[in-house]
Amino acid sequence: MTAQKLLEEIAGIGRSPATGGYRRFAWTREDSDLREWFRGQAEARGLTVTEDRVGNQWAWWGDPDARGPGVVTGSHLDSVPDGGNFDGPLGVVSALLAVEELRREGFTPARPIGVANFVDEEGARFGVACGGSRVLTGALSRERALALTDADGVSMAEALSRAGRDPGAIGPDPETLARIGTFVELHVEQGRYLADTAAPVAVASSIWPHGRWRFDFPGEANHAGTTRFEDRNDPALKLAALILQAREVARELGCVATVGKMRVLPNGVNAIPSEATGWVDGRGPDEDAVRRLVPLLEEAIGTGAVVESFTPSTEFDPVLAGELSGLLGGAPIIGTGAGHDAGVLAANGVSSAMLFVRNPTGVSHSPAEHAEPDDCEAGVAALATVLRSLAAR
Ligand SMILES: [Zn+2]
């Protein structure tokens, strides 16, 4: 079995025929199909599948309570709107195949090995990224999580009920956390660092600090034909200023900022909007600069913002990163602007690491994201090497 073949098994789930992109959101039918697929694949490899209080899935080789804590690998199967089939799934598939390889060669782990499928990593439905790992660790409170709503106004509590789950059961799960001695997440690279090097796999050093802010602009609905410019209160103009200023201010600070989500009401072609909302995503290598981004933006456009989330810079265990790089023949160690469940675990004191697999274009969060079959196999082999070493002691 190859990573490519295993990815093809889920290639039909949540794929939009119109865009070729994936819509795999938490607690939907697609999500449920993917979870069932994960369970089947894990059980076919002799793993015992459990779920934590949040709904993250854990497939164990060996009993983590009797002989733990274990070495855990894995990633997520959900997607952004119109995402690709590699961001998340490559890590899950590679984890299953690395375990399969260790089993085939008769490896006997000295401590249990786990494969995780984290729920709601992208935050595409409820707006908070890494929801599964954040609730697990307590970084996101259950009250706040359950009250989050999707674009249709459905709360997470309601979505959980509709998916046949008990919203009252979710919350931090220290017992599950205690089973994780070391966590290693393999992920398709979301950038072009490896594309220009001879190495198919890199090790992560850190995740950039990352914030999400919401700007609400009230306006006054009116007729697009009969209202003079001087009589208008058009909030779309503020939204436009926000989009342009976000880029300007971020550039000056050495960060990146994006307004990729916006809402205009009533969203009619012949109506001046009554309300406009823009969400700013800001990141960068320097935390102080990222923190200064929104105050400067607020000043530039004269409107205050609501902080939806802020994740400080996350450093992965430098000793572990160095060790993995050595195991992989001197693999490069690089930082990333993308958030991951491994980062949430690292921020909560779990010794964590990430492996990145080369992406020829660097594109991600798009149907164009890709990794060559040979590089995917190199990723599986790298993960097997890492597990072989970490689970031997
Ligand atoms: Zn991902």
C-alpha cells in the first residue's frame, strides 16, 4: 500500500464537483464518513480505536495505560473550504503506513504507539482552529466551544447533537493527554522551502504567532440607484479600506495579513449594505510585530476590532527536533506560518515535533496542494524511522 493509494480511498469524500476542492467540516456527514474510514483502516492494522471526550480518535498499538505514555503520530482529516486532499490526510495516512511498516518488519515497541485523527483542526465551520486539541488541553473552554456558531447559525452544541453525540460530554481530557509521551505530526509543507532543496522531508522548529480578529462595520441600507453619494453610510468602503490597510500595515511590520473571509448584508447587488464584517488573519516570525498589527490597523481605519483568537509563537522541543533531524540524515529544520495540533500540544507541555513533506508549488488550502508520490513515500519512511527510534526506549 502507498500513501497515494490510501489518499485515493478518501478522494471522493466531500469533494465539490464544481471546484475540485474539499469541504470536510467538523460534525458533518463527510466528517462522519472520514471518521468511519479512519476506524476501519486502523482496525485493519490491528490497532485499538478509542475516542476522547472531544471526539478526537486514537488508534493504539499496545495499551497506553498499562505501558505508557506512548509515542503518538497523526494529523487531521477535515479541510478548509475548497481545500486539497493532502493538508491533514497525508499525516494520517503516513502514520497508518509507518505503523504498518513497523509491524511488517516485526518491530517490538518498548512503549505503545498511537495514531491520532484530530477533529476540527481547520476551524472551517466554527471559526476556531485546532478545536479538537484546544478543548482536549483546556486551551479552549467547553462553554466557549459549545457556543461557537457556524455560518448557518448552528452552534457546536447543536452540531454535536445532530451528529449523535452528547455535547455535555465534551471538555478537557487529562487522561488522554497523559497517554501522549511524545507527539510527531507529519504534514505536507505549506510553503516553498523544500521545493528548492534536495531534501524531501524537513523537521519543524517553531510555529509563528497567529491572530484572528473581526472588524464589524455598521452602515445604513438604502437604494443603490436613488441614494446620493453624500447621503450614504456604506460600510463596504470601510471593509475595502481594511483589506488594503491590512496588507500595507503587515508589510511594514514584516508580517503577513489576509482578509479572506467577509460578510456583507443584505448582499444584494442593488442595495447599499446595512452591515459589513471582515476577518483579519495575521502572522509573522516576530510576536511583538504581530501584536502591533491590529492596533495600527484600528488606528488606520478608525474602527475597533474583536479578538477571536491569538496563539503566541510555539517552539517545538529543540532537543527532539535536533534528534529527528539527525535520524533523518541531517534533514533541514524550518519554521512555519501555519498552525497545527502539534503546536497546541507543544504549548501544553507535550514533547512534540513535526515533519514536513515537500510540496512542489508550496500551495496549500487549495485543490492545487500536492506532494509527489516519491516524496510521500519518503515521508512514510521518515516517520517509520522516527517511530522506530522513539518507541524503542
Ligand atoms: Zn493541516
